[in-house]
Amino acid sequence: MMSRKVPIIAIATAPGKAGVGIVRVSGAKLSPLVEALFQKPLKPREASLLSLRDSAGAVIDQLIAVYFVSPASFTGEDVLELQCHGGPHLLELVMKRCLELGKNIDLEIAEPGEFTLRAYLNDKIDLAQAEAIADLIDAQSEAAVRGAARSLQGVFSENINDLIEEITQLRILVESTLDFPEEEIEFLENAQARERLKIVTNKLAELRAGAQQGKILRDGIQLVLAGAPNVGKSSLLNCLAGEDVAIVTPIAGTTRDRIRESINLDGVPMHIIDTAGLRETSDLVESKGIERSWDAIRTADLVIFLQDSNLAPGPEEESLKLKILGEISPKCSVLEVFNKADLLGSRDAVGRGMGLLISAKTGEGVNALKKKILEVAGWDGHQEGVIVARRRHLDCLDRASEHLDKSRQFAANGNSSLELFAEELRLAQDQLGQITGKLLPDDLLGKIFSQFCIGK
Ligand SMILES: Nc1nc2c(ncn2[C@@H]2O[C@H](COP(=O)(O)OP(=O)(O)OP(=O)(O)O)[C@@H](O)[C@H]2O)c(=O)[nH]1
Ligand SMILES: [Mg+2]
């Protein structure tokens, strides 16, 4: 896929019926195809109402064609956009006709993400912007849309490039000193290398904090409701979702399988999973369900360990809690929540002053719980200015930050470690360069674009 030069075609709109459906073609030189399709050249960037005919001369569709001539197009190549009526069979016919007439220019069906890949390879956008296109389309909340749009505008890339530029300046200073060893002695002081490094480190820390928020906005939070049977997990799911998604009964062991529901909390996508109550059982179906509960717990970002506030805490709760803590991933937190507060009356939650007290039935305490969920998940509540980010970006920022830390240690050693100081700066810079794609292993590029949908 990486080195394909052939012209490509795909339906750019979603599958299914719609008012309009778009077929998009991109290639180095599309004028022969345009002539073959419409028996005349098209003026660039002008909408033309045209009829597309099949080989027998029958009209397939009356459509609007827009022709973009290289390099002034999305991909940087010639691009032809056909805005047809939005029927799936009709669009297949249009594609088929284009492929027939495009045979002599070797027109082929596009692979997922191939249009965006070309835009990237032709320097129309950088890698972070290309990823932002996919994130914009996949965005699960309005806040995520705005965050992806900011990335696409290049805000994230600009921040990264500024940082790279500052590290470059610092490297030039150090490396020029290395060429004149007699001047090394005063270098670290004169060039204010340590101060400059500190500024860069602080900027990177700021960017990391923002990217962490952006990751939450993009991927949302996997929230798992776990606990013994009958404590009210399904009731809590229904309460959070605002509708009866899960069956609730007084019978312990009601929920047998995982139930998923996605909601939006303060613009953050929240993927809630209700699970089968955790207990020892000889029932085969229930035990399968409980296995699935543990699977969900293992992949959660946050587990709510729900308990009944009316029951005195016993060794079972304690051992269940320890077991959950033993199963979760390192980045997951467990939130202890006590349900059925409405039944407590004036009694205290038996010896459990520490946890969050709610009632899934009356909704009491649920707003506080929502706030707590966002807080524990690391959401700071500021949507403005957030830029969506991916795990890949966070990993690069983390590694860049480790290298800056090391370079700071070498700087502290004085001039004897100047070369190592410079080398760590270079490694930090490489990591930042991977975000925008300046320095990227080839296999990674294929991996990133293969996650796009066809037609993008
Ligand atoms: N009074 C009161 N009853 C509740 C509350 N939450 C749940 N219940 C009741 O407790 C019983 C069990 O609720 P579920 O939501 O089915 O409990 P669960 O944890 O999903 O149970 P399993 O699916 O069996 O593991 C039902 O009768 C609910 O109506 C609450 O906050 N207050
Ligand atoms: Mg249940």
C-alpha cells in the first residue's frame, strides 16, 4: 500500500441510503478519465451538472462533478468528486463505470485511509493531522469533535514543532561547543543551557497533561460496575444511562452477561459495562457470566466496586475487593461505592463512612458519583483548548520526557557529560518527530492508516 502510485477510487460516503453519495477518485493525472466519463474536459473547481452513461449509452445518474487539479486538492493529486444520488446500488454502478473507463489509467479501488495517506505523503498534512481526520469522523462527543478539529487545524502539530525547534536550538549550542572543547568550561553557564532545558521540560509537561485530557476525550472511559449479586449494579447502569437498559430483579444472579451502554458525562464518552454479580456458583451459565465479569474488570479504566450500604462489611467483601485490585491493569482505579442509601433511614452506612453513598433507586448521590468518576479517570473538566490525542502520542511524549530527564541529569554532571546531554536531546527530538511523522518507522505508518475506513 505504501508505494502505490496508481489512481484510486472509493465511495466516500457512509454505506446505506442518503440524499447524496460521493464517489471520489485520486490520481496523478485524471484528465483522460474525465474525458472518457463525460466526453469533455471539466473546469477545475467548478460544479458541473452532468449525466453519467453506461456502455450502452443509458444514463446511470445525473450528478454533480467537481474536478480538482494537482496540487490544489485534498490528496495533492488530481481529484474527481462525483456527487451522485445516495443509493448504495447506484453508487456501485457509478464505481463500476469509472473502473471500466479507468482501465487504461490503471484505476484501482482504494484501500482504507489511502486518500488521507496520499495527502500525508504529498505534504498536505502531517501525521498528527491525518490522525485527526480519523478522530474527527470517529468522535464520540461534541467536545471530541472540537478537539479533533483543533488537531486538524494543526494546533497540536504547532506545539510539537515549537518544542522540536527549541530542542534543536539547544542542540546546536551544545554541539558547537563540542567542536571547540576549550570553551566547554563555561558553556553550561554562558548558554544558559540548564535554564533553557528547564523551559523545554515545562512546556513538554504542559503538552503531556493536555494530551492526556485529549486521550480521554478521544477514547472515553471504560467503566465497569462490579460487585456481589443484588447490590444494584444493573440499577446503577439504568440510573446512569437514564433508561432501562438492564433487567433488574430482587433475585441474586439476575445479570448473566456483560451489558454495555455508552453515555456522555461532561462531554467525555463513558462506556459502562454492567457485569454478572461475583460469587461462587455451580450454575454453568452464571459461572460463564462471572468469567466475563473478570474479563471486563481486567480491561477497565475504572472499576466501581458496588456494595450494599445496609449490609455489615464481612470478610467476603474484603477478599472480593483484594481480588479485584489484583486483577485490574496498572492504570485502572477502583472506586468503592455503597448503594441503597434510601433504605438506611437515619442509620449510618454501617461502619463505612469512607465510601461514596448513593441510591440507584432514588438517584441520591449519583451526581456526586458522576463527578467522582470523571475526577478519578483524570478528567480535569476543561474542554476548551483540548486537543484529541492517541495512545501513540502519549507514548511518544512520555518517552521524550524521559530523555529530557536524562539530559538534565547529564547537564548536572557538568561538562564531562556534554555529549551524552546532546544525545538525549536528540532522542527526545526523535520521539516528538514521530508524532508529526517526521521520523517514523515505515511499519507504523501502514498500521496507522489501515485503521481508517475505506474512502477516507
Ligand atoms: N431500595 C433500593 N433498592 C435497590 C437499589 N438499587 C437496587 N435495588 C434493588 O436491589 C435489587 C437488585 O438490583 P439489581 O440492580 O438487579 O442488582 P445487581 O447488582 O445487578 O444484581 P445481579 O445482576 O444479580 O448481580 C432489585 O430489587 C433492585 O430494585 C437502591 O438504591 N435502593
Ligand atoms: Mg444485574
